[in-house]
Amino acid sequence: MDNDIIVGLGGHIDHGKTSLIKCLNGFDGDESAEEKERGITLDISFSDLKTPKRNIAFIDVPGHQKLIKNMIAGAFGIDVLLLVVAYDDGIMPQTIEHLEIANFLGIKQAICVITKIDLCDDEEKLKGLHQEIKILFDGFKDIALEKIVYFSVKHKQSHQVLIEVLDNLSKINKNSANFFRYYIDRSFTLKGIGSVVSGSVVSGKISCDSKVYICELQKELPIKSLQMHNKNILEALPSHRVAISIGGVSSGELQRGYLITQKGFLRGFDVIDVVLFPLYDEELHNKSFQFFIGTKRCKVKVFVLYRENDRVFATLKTDEKIFSIFKEKFILRDEQKNVAGGMVLNPIADPIKKSQKILLLNALLQEDFLGAFGLFSLAHKRGFGLISSMQRFGLEHKEVVEIAKKVSKSFFDERNLVLFHQESLEFLKKAILDIFNKNSLALLSSKTLSFKITWASEGVLSFVLEELLQSGQIAKKHNLFISNVNKIGDLQTYVRDKIYGILLDEGLSPRAPYNIYDSLDIDRKSGDDALKALCASQKVVRLTHNLFVSSWALQNALKQMRELLQRNGYLDLEILRNSWGISRKYLVAYLDYLDGFSDILNDCGKRVLRYAH
């Protein structure tokens, strides 16, 4: 595992976050004129520090309450929270709010730095603050307070102590998707390089010879170069702060919050199902909030499904598509405060009844995938596709197959990765029996049925046909499934005679073969074999790919065309259409067939007798 880490600073305004970074690596994050004039950080800034054991990327964030949206964008993707608390002020509102945000975003490690320690003239006050910080962290069980460090910009020894703590901190491996994901936090243009974005690698890896997919733009674009800590690199891994030079797009098209990934892994939806963990006991249903996920911010409306104790199952309607994954963390805010943290449970919109959805979301929260698969298959009457399992469940292909095979009262089509509930199987059985009830002479196969019932795969149809056969409800002959009352002796002769009879009846404008097969409810391969036999016996002639006519009809057509030619001196589409009144595709085929005779000349679309020239 790569040992580099991303450290995000948090804490109240004017508690010394930016000054701390400057002491460690010399970087002044307040670069803009406004920041220097006002003496506060307005937006996120990035720097790094090379230590004996690792590269540390620092993300400095604004501490002002009005700039909390920028703080959240910076906090996403960090490994360690460096929470800064000034000795003189102690714990302040944004101290708590930033810790809430870190908790909601799933950050597992924190170091608290008590700054301005040079002002300390009361050891008891310092001990009291130390204890208050420990009590504060006790309220956030998912974040481990690794160390409390005393720091002053005036005491260089404290700088070294903090660096050593960061250098020796054990890195926690993040369990996340195995494909590349990267939220943009900045985009800009560099002369001679072109469009560049910066951000943190959330999951997976990417190499400089790869292509990336910009979800919001729906564009796959080439990577020109990768850079980390101002050096070109060949590959970027999770917890790397990386600048990516991308070809084929302007920096103006690339915005903070856009997600970069690999093509084919993610779909976007404006409706997602989630679990919320509210901070306050207030009504959430049918209310709108700001939604923060990754570095993206948008508006959402909350529709509460079920509330129990400290959690709320809900559906969120967003004002733009969200390309999220299973159990991805997010934050809801109103204009003043954090309202709730949450996790995405169902990132792919599904038409599921409310009662079913509550059971489903509970199963997903518990990672009871066996139960969830069963509920999904019940809700998806035409089969539940598992092709997006990494986005939907965070599961590998092999894991999905193993779980799907264990779902009771279902059939899993492993080839197509579709799970069918027993209700769907019963529906298919009824549909097949209805065909036999309407046509006792039907000759069916799974392939033929897949053209009639287009949402059902050959795999599930084969399974259902075999179950009907085993239960004695249908019979089987020459690999075809037939009705129990079907007493046809020679199936091949029957199919040939039926098709030939239809071709005779339909004369000059017969239907396409597959349409004839479907009307007879006969297997397409059997139909094709019958047509080949009819052509071989010269009872039928193939004029084009999809046009077969009886020899009798063709001879009659040739006779009529020659009569029209003699009468008019030539023959073209208009004359033939006026005479026969059939579709152009048939007329063209007959005229082309006429061209094959040695005494006929095609003169710019007019057929004439060759000897007349």
C-alpha cells in the first residue's frame, strides 16, 4: 500500500491553520489580494511536505462560517483531519462544525493541534482545554483522536514534533470502489500544457497513457500528463493529490464537483435512495437543502420514507445528475448549519413501492446483499440486472455471482447477469402456456420465445420451458417444445407445408420469413430449414435477403412484366406500381430479377428489350 497521505486542516477562523502550514513547508495559502487584505482564508489551498517516510499533501480550508461550502469541498477525500484549536479561544462553533463534517465524510483519523501555545500562562487552563478536546472527540466514536499536539509559530521545536507525528501516523486502508474516481476541485489553463484539473484520487488508479471519462460532460478524453508535488508521474493512486492535464477540452468546461472516472462504470441519476443521520430533531420531509458529495454541491429535495431513532431512510431528488456509488458519504446543509450526514444506499433509480423500498434500504444498510438481491428481483418484474454491481453494491463480479446463486425462489442467468424472481418465472410460464392454448400447433424454442418476449433472456426461457416440461404441462419433440395435444407426425413436413401455403396465398407481396414464423408460432431455425428445402426443390425462389416468393407467383409476375413491357415499349417502377399497387421494395426486387434475363436491358431504370436497340 502506498504510504502517502492527504491531511486536511479544520478549525475556527483565525486559529492559525494557514500559519501552521507555512511553518511546516513555507507555503502561504492566502495568495489572493483579498485574502491578504482581510487576513482570512477564502478558498481551499494545496501544498505538500516531503518527510523521511512519506509525501504529505496538505489541504487548507476556510474557517469562516460563510465559507463552509469551500471547507466541505476541501475536506472530501482527506485521510487525516488536522483540527486546529487556538489556546486563547478554545473550542469554537466552527471547531465543532468542521469535526461534524469530517465525521459525516467518514474520516477515521484526527490530530488536534492546540496553537498559539506561546500565549499560555496558565497550565490549568491548558489542561482544561486538553480535556475538553478529548471529551469533544468522545462524541464522535468513528474518528480516532491519534494525538493532541501543542504548537506555536514561534517555537520551531513544536513544528518538528508535529512533523514527526504526521510522519509516523499509521495509514488506514480505505475500502472503496476498485475503479478510478476523482472529483475536480480546481481547473485552469497552463501555457504550453493546456487544460489542467487538480483533485484527490478517491479510488482505483490511473496511468498517464490512459483515457478518462468526464461524467457530467459524457466525454472520454486522453490524459496528456500526470503531476504530483510538482513532479511528473506515470501512475496515480488513492490518497494522491494529482494534477491531470487533459486533452480535447477547455478548462472552462471542467468545473469543481465534476467526477472523473473510467468509461462504463458509472451512471448518473437525479433520484437516489439514502440513509440520513440528522443532527437535530426537525422535519426533513419535502424540504430542500444544499447537498455536498465529493467536491460537488447542488440542491436536493428530501422525501422521507421512514424515520427511526437516529436514522432516516429517504429519497433525494437532485437538481442535476449525481454519479454516486454505494455507501458514498455526503452532507446536507441549510443556509446556516449542517443538518445531516448520510450515505448513498441505492445510487441507481428504481421504481420500487415504498413498503418494499424501506425493507430494501434496511438490507443495504446492513450489507445484507442476499436479502437485497431478493427484494430487487421482486421489484424488477422483467429481471434485475446486476451489470452495475460495483456502483450499486461495491461488489466484484465474482461476489455478485456467488450471492445471486443463493437467492431462493429465483433463477439467475449467469451469462447475462440477470436475476429473475419466482413471480417473473410464473409470469413467463403463463405466457408460454397462453401461446399453446391459442395455437396448439406451436413449435417453440427458447430462442424463438426471446423474440416474442423481448425482456426475457434465452437462459431464463430455457429454464422455464424445462420446468413446464418436467411438470408435464408441455411436451418435447425434435428439440422443440410442443403442446401436449399436438399430434403432428412429421414436424419438418408440417412446417414446409404451412410456409409454402402462406407464400402461395400472399402471392407477389409475401411477408418476411420471421414474420411468417412468428404468426405460426414456430421456431425460427425450423422455419429457415423449411425455406432452404423449399428453395432446393424449386417451389420457392429467394429474390432478396428477406424476400421469398413461390415459383408460381414469380412465373406469373414475369409474364405480367413482359406484357407491360410489350404494351408500353419499356417498363419502370411507375408503370409496375400503377399495375400492381404493391410496395416499392417488392417492385424493385422483381425488376432486378427481370434484369437477369439476356433479352432485357436496364437503361437508366427503364427496362427495354435488348433486340429493340
